[in-house]
Amino acid sequence: MRKIKLREGVDLANLFGPHDLHLKMIEGELQVRMAARGDEITLQGQPESVLRAEHILQELADWTRTYYELKPDDISRAIRATEEKADVPLKPFTFSASALPTKKGNINPKTPNQQAYLEAINQSDLVIAIGPAGTGKTYLAMAMALAALTHKQVSRIILARPAVEAGEHLGFLPGDLFAKVHPYLRPLYDALYTMMDIERANRLIERGEIEIAPLAFMRGRTLDDAFVILDEAQNATAEQMKMFLTRLGLNSKAIVTGDITQIDLPDSKKSGLAQIAEILLNIDGIQFVYFSEQDVVRHRLVKAIIKAYDRFEQQPPNSPHKTSSDPSTASLNYRSGSNTNGQGPML
């Protein structure tokens, strides 16, 4: 059991939440019991969980002293951020200094790796983001691109994606060329429409200020004065990746995002994303950012699913619990954090 006394000036109603909701969230996630009497809180549970809960409460208490209105999402961020390091400072990736304004509200990085990702994009002209689904790789890149376009740092945004089926063969698709490739590009439209009114987004697309195209359409082009995002880059072949990276023109920035555990290329094709982590080492102006399941900001089950697949892939091929095995599948263990000198992991 541990008793902590909060500092003076704390807004207890704000800290505890309506009907003590915030305390209940911390209790449920960390498996601790809390009893509050005024500005004194008693904590019971495993020692490491108690210390983690104390750190979260003290950090959140400081926010209320600056009249910051806490929301349940802030509690979830704080819990998620302290999973790997219990005493990690929480302010750098929660307060508005890193907020990206959009028509539908501010977008804030929610984990230390997301904060490092935004810093890398600000610092470098080429950033490669590798990690599992739901970690905000494309979403944050899109927000940075829109901010750059709004502030006239670039004159256009180019969003590209390989037109590769996810483990299926859809066969002939009816319609003109746009109708055939549109299903592959739909996720980029979805991300765009979550940040911008659909009518305005469509106007920018019509004027060519935002272009969404299959990766194959990039050949032969020079992308000047542009913010370029290559999404789902694990499905770009080595040849396509080289082609894309050599399109970068003057006053341009490129973000490459992908998940090397979800490669849909035929077995005979090597993923360009996996390859560049070996090739583009120690090049000034290039940064790698690696996400892990700790950075997942989708439904809480997504993180559990990723961990389950991780355990499954690490089992020996002849394990009785492993019904199938694909030796080409990469492990779900990502190296957390960013590498400012372009040093990638061994893949």
C-alpha cells in the first residue's frame, strides 16, 4: 500500500473525472485499487503497477493546475505511453506544441514514437516509417502534408499506393482506368476525408493540389515542390521503390510507410521496403522511425491481436500449436523509436 499527496492547486474534479471515471480507467488497466480522500490517494497493488499509477496521477495532476481539461482519451494516452517506461514524461506528446490543426480539430501525437515521427518529418526530407497497423504512420503523415500545403510550404500533395491485392486475386474489374484502381486507393481517400471536409478535399483534388495515384503512375515524373507519401510500401517491389525514391525533386519531402509483416507480393518478389532498410544506411537527410504494438491507437483489441500473431510466428515450425508456417513472414517484433542517422535494424 502506498499513499501519495497531490501538489497544491490541483483540480480534483478534473483529475478524477465525472463519477471518478479517470481513476476507474487507471484502476482497470493497471490492476490497482485506489481510494481518494481529498488530495490524498491510497494505492494498492503490485509495486510496479502502483509506481506507474502514481506517476500517471502526478503528471495528470500537473496538467489540471494549468487549467487543462482532462478527457478519457488523455487517460488512455498516459496509460499507453507508460507501458514500456513507467516514468516517461508525458507532456511532450500530449500538449498542443505538437498539435496539427485540421478542419476537424487538432491532431496530437499520442505516443513517444509518434512524437519522434513528427520531429523526423520536420527535420528530414525522407522519412521511412515501419510498424504494425494502427500506429498512425499514414494518418500523421497525411496531417503533416495538409499542414505543409496550408502554410504554402509546398504547392501540392501526392499520395501513392501500390495496386496490390491483399492475398486475393480479384480478376477483371469493370469500368475505366480510374474505376479499376480506385478500390486500391480508397484508404488514402478515407484518411484525407477524416481531416478535411469532403467538398474542399474534392476541390483540391480537381485542381491538382492533391493527387492520389497508383505507384506505377510515378515512373518518369519529377516531383518538385511536393509533399509525397507512399503508403503500404511493403507491397512495392525493389524496382518500384528505387523508381519512387528517385522521383524526389526540389523543395520536396517524401514519407514512406509500411508494415513488413503484411507483404502481399508474390514469393518471387522482394519487398522494396524491407530492402531499403538495408540499403539507405547512414545517409544524411534520411531517418527511419520504427513503431511497435505499443503505438497502436486503434481499438484495444488490435494490440492484443498483434501480440498474438507475434507469439504464433515465434513458435518453432514443428510446434503442435502452429498449424501453418510461412518462412517468408517477418516477425512482428519492431524496434521502437527513431534512428536519426538512418541506421536500420537487421531484417
